[in-house]
Amino acid sequence: MRKTSFIHLYLWLFVLPSCVNERYPGPLSPEEALRSFQLAADFEIDLYAAEPNVCDPVEMVFDESGHAYVVEMPDYPYKPEPEQAKGCIKRLIDGNGDGRIDSTIVFADRLSEATSLLPWEGGFLVTAAPHIYFLKDTTGDFRADIREVLFSGFFENNSEAQITNLRFCVDNWIYAGNFGQPGKVVFHRHPDSDTLFMRGGDFRFRLDRGIFELATGPTQFGQAINDWGHRFLTQNTIHLRHAVIPYRYLKRNPYLPSKKADPNISDHDLRMFQDTPPPYWRAERTRRRQKRYDEEKLNRTEYAEDHFTGASGATAYLANGFPAEFYGNVFIGDVAGNLIHRDILQLGSKHPTYLAKRAPSEQEREFLSSTDSWFRPANFTVGPDGWLYVLDYYRQHIETPLSIPEDLKEEMDFYRGSDRGRIYRIRPRTKTIVAQPVHNLRQKSSAKLLQLLSHTDGWWRLQAQRLLLERQDFSTLPTLLDMFRDQTNVLTRLHALYLLEGMNALTAELARSAIEDPHPRIREHGIILSERFPENRIAMLNKLSDDDTRVVFQTTLSIGNYEGPDILEGMASVLEKYGKDEWFSKAVLSSPSTSSNALLDLLIQRKTYFTSVNETHRQFLRDLGKIILARSEEKEIALFWSLVETLPNDYQTDDLMALRSEPQAQ
């Protein structure tokens, strides 16, 4: 009996651990990890920070002084017990000026599941479900002595699906990812505000106006916003989506059949090129799933590798530290594939959406890949130097335990590596590492900040805009007006326009001049800003004939707030020209006034839209029918069916006619 027990003990202590080690390789030192990278030509990667100074990093930002702050999330993947949270925010310090972090100061600790931060009013906004905090140091010791709960009520039951990715946008709104999760959000600075019921979208707010609302989503982890305020979202398997229609338009029609407006824009779908084999648990889980699919005769393939399953951290590169062709590209990590992917965004000339394409040099490889299976590129940031910083969570296992079979989890330590973490810096080979200077932008005069609105890099422009928005220095208004009218730099004009808006200096005349701007993206924002000025209605309607598709699309969304014969005529002309595009159809239907029999009757009378039969036109008719039936007005329903009967038989499809028997039609 003793001999048997000894053998079992020997197996557990010596033999079985070695099997596990063979299944799951051990960690590499930072220096060894650097040698595991295969990086795009003409670039170099070096170590910016590593353990023990940084562990489990998920977000890093540079504040207006150029100081780097990092969010650590060591409690993942399990929710910590109350008062036991180990999450923290650290200020990173390069004491000897060699461009590498050698010490830290803990800015805030005992944070439960903090995931992102954003500089604001001399402190930071921080997402840590179920809250968004405002943290600030008022004593000069770099430790937060103010910890104010701004918002609460966000979903908190799964650390991979919580409030995150705070981003300040050119439109003066702050956006956050919510992964479409439910919640009952309250704003503690305005306790009389209505509770916001979260589901199906992301979140956005303005502290300068005390307003908050749903935003189109859902973002899981990774939110990129380009120079024009267009948002791009990341989810585990779908690495890049475009938020085509803002939620404020989708919500205005409560009967709209679907409020989903974030399509996958990749032209290369799930395919990626990884240099690491799938871990044992994934290969085994894939084998089991595929066996079940085959036995059930399902036409389905389960992939264990070379397909996106852990996409994370979408970040727009809006700087000039890289060659010019990289400006506006989006970088995305895949923490399961141990790689960094790059997408080139192309705005369609005939559609309001973008297309995400691989670079010519990356058709059969990634921007960066690693042979180190512990490399977990969870997030990125672009520094004041214009270089790309990579946050490596560095864990043996990154998958949530919820998705792994119980027997496979028995030999997995999900906290192995929680004492490690790296931040890398990617730069062109021709660039030399230098220490980050202290910028002290908060101490600069308003005149100096205004000059920064023309900087080549987005980090500088957005910092300047944010600081000027916070400062509310009305003496800058004449200069901002001159900048908007006279500057040749279109981005400078856009920042100036929204600063005028942020200081309540926007007028109908100013918004109307933006509508007529030579640059289409200024015209697009002029349309948005004109929504608050009914006197700009005719100027807006005129933009339905603009030669830029995005301008026409935004006009379609914006005039949907109005009603009248001119709006109906305008919407009919949009459908006649762009009706084959599903997003234009949805934009028209989002308007309560034009999702109507009046529009249908007008389209039939004009004898243009319903002459060419295609699936988008059929879907438009089905969706219009669902909206009318959902309103439950008997006369409206009867008129709809009488109009349908005048259409060609190709439109009277079985699925359309089946709507007659749906309960709301009774």
C-alpha cells in the first residue's frame, strides 16, 4: 500500500509536471523574447519597460506632460474578492534618460478590473466595472488622493466584456467600449439625470455638458478613432468593424427592425499568419468540437490556429514617426496568435463604409509575429514621439476559463505569468532612441496650444484640443474663428470648429459655412453640427447632391430629424441613387417621418426605385413593412398592403407576404 502511494506521489511530483511543461512551454526573458520577433522590414523593436516595473499591462497613455501611466490588471481572469483587488495604475519613470523605464510610482491601487484611463482635468478618467472613476493627485506626490465615482451601473460579470477603451474624440465626446452588455448607468455628478439602460451598444459622454448616451457598438477590447471621428471596433474573432451609423440615429425610430450598424470591414476575414503552434488545450478542444460537428453532419469547421480568435487593442496610427504610408493604419494584436496585425483603411467612393486591407508586403505574413507563445499583445498606444508602444500582457494562458473544458483546465495555471509584463517600442531603424522630454502642455499659454492644433501628429492635436476645451479661454475665440476660415490645414480647421462648438460659440452661419467647405470631411461635420440649427435645413438638403458619398450619407442621417414634403423628396432621391447600399436604406428607415407609406407611395409614383429588382430593395420593403406593422395603426397597415399590391410580382416575396400573419399585424 505504501509502495503504491509512493509511486503515485512520484508521478504527481515529477512525471506529470514534466508532461505539463511539454504541453505548455515556459516563459522567456525580455531579451530572449526580443529575439523571438519577426518584424516588418525597416523597423526595430526594443524594450521600453518590463517586470518588475510592469506586470500585466492592459493600457498605457502619455499625459499632457509626456509622462507615461500604465494600467495593470493582475486579477484576470477571475474577479477579485471585495477589498482584495490588486489592480493598479503606475507612473513609469526613466530616471537615467536612456529611454527605458527603471522605476515606478503607484498612482492608484486596489482597483478591481481597471482596464483603461484617459487624461482629464489634471487627473485621469478610469474604467473599472461597474464604475468610471475620476482620479487625481492634488498634493504633488503622484498618488491619487481624489477617487470620485462618476458613473456606475456597468456590467461586471465577465472581465472580457466590461466597460473599457476610453477615447477622446475630435467631436468633444469621450467614447468607451461596452461590448453591448446590459447595465443601468447613473451619473453621480447629476443624480437627477435619467438612468441609462445599456444593452447592445457602447457608451459615450461629455463631462463639459453633463450628458451621456449609448454609442454604436459593441466594442470588446480595442477602439480606434481616426482623424475624422470615425470609429473602428475590435471583437475577438472579428478584428475590425466600422461603426457606420451613430446610435443617436438608430434609436430615434423605436420600430427599426435592427439597430446593428457595425459591419465587419475586413477583406481578408479571419485569416492570420502565426508562428506559434496552438496550445494543447486549444488543439484538443478543436478536435472534440470538430468531431461533434462531423457526427452531426454540420457544415462547419473549427480552427485551432491561423484564424483570429483573440483580436485586441485596435489603435489608429495618427503620427509621422513611421513612413507616410502608415498614417491612418490600424494596428491590432491577436493575443492567441502571438502577433500584431496591420490594416490599411480605404474609404469607399460609392459606399459610406471603409474597407480594411492588408499591406502589399503583408499578404502572407503579419506586421509582427513571435515564436514565443507567452507574447500577448493586448493593446497599443502612439506616443508623443510618434512611435508605436506595444503592451504585452505576457501570460502562459490568456483565454477565459469559461470557454475551456473542465478536464483541460485541471492542468492549467491561469495566473502563471502574473508577475511578468512587457512594454515594447516599435520605431523605424533610422530613428534613435531618446528619453521622452517633459512637455508641460498644461503650463503653456492658450496661444501655444492653439499652434499645436496644426501639429502633424494626432497626439499633440488632441491634447491641445482637450486642454483648451477644459480651459474655456474665451479670448481664443477670434483666433479660432480665423483658424477655421483661413487655415489651409484641414485638420486644424476641424479642431478649431469643434473648439468653437465646445465653447458655445457655434452659430448657424458658422455651421453653414462648414457645410460649404472645400473639404468633404469638414462638410460632413458641418452637416452634423447644423442639426441644431433648423435655419440650415435647406443648406443641408442641398448636400444630397454632393459628390462625396460620406457627405450624402451624413446628410441622409441628419435630415431624418425633420419632416415635410421636401424631406420625402430628398429621401426618395437618395434611394434612387444609393438604394443598392444597405446603409443608405437603413439611414432612410431610421427616420420616423420617412419610414412611411408616404415615402413608399412617392417611390412608386416616381417609377425609378422599384424598376430594378435586387435584394437590397426587397429588404428595404420588408423592413419598411415591419416598421409599419409594429406601429399597429390599422389604416396605415391597410394602405401599406394596398401599395405593395401595385408593385411587380418580384417584390411580393413569400417572406414579405408572411408578415401579414405576424401578431403585430392583427
